[in-house]
Amino acid sequence: MQKVKNSELLLSYIREGRTMSQHEKLWLIVSLSIPSILAQISATVMFFIDASMVGHLGAKASAAIGLVETTGWLMGGLSHAASLGFSVQVAHFIGANDFEAARRVLRQSLVCCLLWALTMSLICVLISGPLPYWLGGSEEIAGDASLYFMVIGVCGIFFQMEGLAGSMLKCSGNMKIPSMLNIGMCVMDVVFNYLFIYTLGMGVVGAAMGTGVAELITAALMLYFLLAKSSMLSLYRRRGDTEERGYENSSYAESNLAPPHHRTTAPAKSFRPTSDVVSTAIKIGAPMGLQHLLMGSAQIISTLIVAPLGTIAIAAHSLAITVESLCYMPGYGIAEAATTLVGQGIGAGQRLLTRSFARMSVGLGIGVMTFMGVLMWIFAPELMALMSPVEEVITQGIQVLRIEAWAEPMFAAAIVTNGVFIGAGDTLIPAIMSLCSMWAVRLTLAATLAPRYGLKGVWTAMAIELTFRGSIFLTRLFKGGWAEKLRVKKES
């Protein structure tokens, strides 16, 4: 039997333009996906345990968090978009073997993302008071919901820097360190949550504080491994490190994402943002940020649709979303591997290899999430029983999870295909597709079905929309124009 090569060696094949067998490509996808999948699952387990801890405080506590949860996702999505605007550039430069240019982008990203995070945190603090009332929450849960959101918003600075550092490491091909640190964050979150929620008796606010402390520690460690230990991206260069070509010789400068005259005007070690890097980050990240903004707004409207159904429905909706995330987190892990492979493939100018990585990643994602959907359908009663002791919450949660299980294969297609598009720097059209699907299909159906069928109607609308979104994303993957962004590698 042929010996399997390690992922670092196979990643170097991309940069060097070497041929890879189907077995090697599949192994590389799997080897990069597994750490991310484990980290995503551990993060889901963390939220699962968090929700269970709060759920055992009663339906009001779960409803308080569930009410503002979608707004928190919105803020997190905007942070994620800011990080990817820079990390995709880094992946392209690494694929082109231009590590100095990658570090220039990294330095500028630290400044830009910190400023962005501070702005987001300030907004969260300012809106935390009236937010629960804007979302249709009742007086009995508004106080806890407001305090929870304010603490989570302040801790968003740690979330931003942890996400940026992790994204940079992953785009360099280092999936293990971010995954290990994220798993560690999950463990710390459980410990700190138990301390703040039960030992110190802080309840809902304790859940937010426990998560914030875990994020702070993880952000510090993630930045250490990125800035001091990364062989490609460390800002503390040592004698004997990998040789780099000059930025002006980078083939990336001739790609569709930057004009041929693309050059930095800042000194080699400067952290000062330059117009070329920032404008490219905006070109990649702005469509994603707009997508997260409008998708998050759609999630908030979905919460508004659920809110009139009562506290039990809000609690069941929130807890069922947490349970369902056990299914789709593996898809996000595979999507991260796809982003790395497609990004480096484009930087290396390997058109056919990049297409192959894209299609194989999507197939793997669909297979894994279909299996997870089957498990969710079977074990829905047991999973909901872990989340809440309230019988009405459990019953409604089981019903909606079994509706959603049917949508998991196409949800996987949407998740992983979007990861492919991000790696290609193709974010505008997929963002428009997602927004049209969410607003025209899900919200319209949810508003129509909720008054008659309650929470089951809302989740039926969700399942139909995810199936539709996955279908149109697959169509674009195989027939759309995203592949036009792939450059044919020039002869040296």
C-alpha cells in the first residue's frame, strides 16, 4: 500500500505546481478538514452545554438568551467578514510563494480588525438596553437579555482577534493549532460558565462572562502562535527562515483581485494600512459583511416571527438551533479546508487542481452532513431532553429538528460551496444569492406559515429555503462564473 504523504508536503505540491493523485487530493482535504471539524464540533458542544446550563435555570433564562442570540450572530458575522477580507489575500500570496507580501497583509489586518472590533463593541453597548424590546421581548426576560448582549458585545474584541489569528493560520495550511486552541476554549468555557453561572450565582450574565474569559485567553494564545511561531507568517523573522520573493514579483499582483501595479507604499515592517491592501480586503469582505448584515437582519426578523408564539416557542427555537448546529458544524470545518485549498490553488495558478479540490470538498461535505442529519432525526428526543427539563420545550424541539433533518444535505452544499467561493475571492454573487434565498423564500414562507402552524411552520420554511439555497449554489459551482477567477499559471 502506498504511504500517505503528510498534509504539509501535499500543500507544498500546490505551490510548486506538482501533480497530485485523486487519493492524495482526497487525503489532503480530509486531513485539513478533520482538525476544523473537531474544533467546530467542540464549539457546538460548548454551546450545547452552555444552553443546557442556562436551560436548567428555566424557560425564561433560555428565552432571554434566545431573544438576542441572532443579533449576536450578526455581529459575529461582520467580524468574520472583516477577517476573511485579509486572510484570503494571505492564502493567495502563500500559494504564490510570496511570504513577505503575506506578512505585509497580516500586519495591516491587525490594525484594521482591531479598529473594526472596537467599533462593533461600542455599538453593542449602546443598543443593549433597548434591543430586547425592539425584538418583541417581554418585560420578564428583557433585563437578562440586555445584560447578556452587552457583555457578549464587549467581549467581541477578543472574538475578532481570535478569529483573525485563527483564519490566518488556517489559510497558511495550519489547521491543527487553531483547532486545538478552539477545543481548549470550549473546555475553558464550560469551566468558567459553571463558575460564573452556579458557583457565583450570576445566571444568564454569568454565561456571557464565562464565554468572554475563554475567548480572551484563546485570543492571546492564537496571536502568539501566529505572530511568534508560524513558519510562514511570524513577524519575528529569524536567521535561516524561508526565503521570500519581493512583493513586486508576486504573481498575485497580476490576478483579478489586484491591478498589475499593486504595490505597498509602506516600509517593509510597517503596520500602517495601505490603500491597495485595504481596498482588496473591502472587495472580498464587503459583500460578505453585507451578506452577514442582511442575513443577520433576516434572522432577527425570524426571531420577531417566533416571539409572538410565546416563551416556550422562543426557548424551543433557540435550543433546537443549538442542537442542529451539531449537524452543520462538520460542514463548516470542510468549508474552511476548501477555502484554504482553493485560495492557495489560485495563488499558485493551478486551475484544474483548484476545480478538483472544490468539487471533492463539496461531495465530502454533503456525505458527512447527510449522515449527521440521520443521527439528528433519530436522537432528537434524547438531545432535546439534555437541553431542557420543560416537557413543552422538548416536544416542540423534537418536531422542528425532525423537519430540519431533511434539509441537511443541501445545507451542506450551500456551506461548503460558499467556502470554495470565498477561497476564490468570489463573494459578491454568492452573497446576493444567499440574500435572495433568505429574504424571498424563508422569511416569506415563515411569515405565512407561523400563524397557522406555529414553530413547525417557521422550521418548515427554513428547511425549504436551505434546500433551495444549496441547489442554486451547486448550480453555480458546476456551471457558474466563479471559475473565471482562476488564473492560468504563467510559464516561468
